[in-house]
Amino acid sequence: MKYKVMYDGIVIGMYNVISNSCVEYTIDKNGIDELKKKGIEVLPMISKDYTGKSFPFFDNRIRNCKRFEGVSIGYQTDPVVLEEMS
């Protein structure tokens, strides 16, 4: 499953669930730079590439939000939203 990661509507990366034990997060440097120009500092944990077993910051959002049909994958408490790609 692939997800586009957005911060305030700007794409900052791609999150790819390869298998139950492998995920990959790749940043979009242009999106992060665009946010910096606006004076927005993105969380350090989502400002760098990552490959590993899991990424709880995204995994928890996906699990919690997918329980409800038609709800975007994100929380009202912050501007990070994931958009599932086909």
C-alpha cells in the first residue's frame, strides 16, 4: 500500500508499506523546502528518509483512521494527512 504524505496540503513524502515487516518512507525535499520558506518547521522524524520494520507515526494514523469509512487519514490535532494511492 502506498500513501502520499502531506503537510498543510503540500506533499512532503511517500510512505510505502511493503509487507507486514517492512516499510519505507521517502521525503520530497522540494515540499519540505517549500514549507521552510513559509516559516513552517516539519517534525524531524518526518524530515528524513526511513526504511525499517514499522513507522508508528504513520502506522497508528492508518490503523486508527481506516476504521471509519470516508474519513481522511490524519488527526485534527495536526496538519499531517496521508492519502492512499491506487
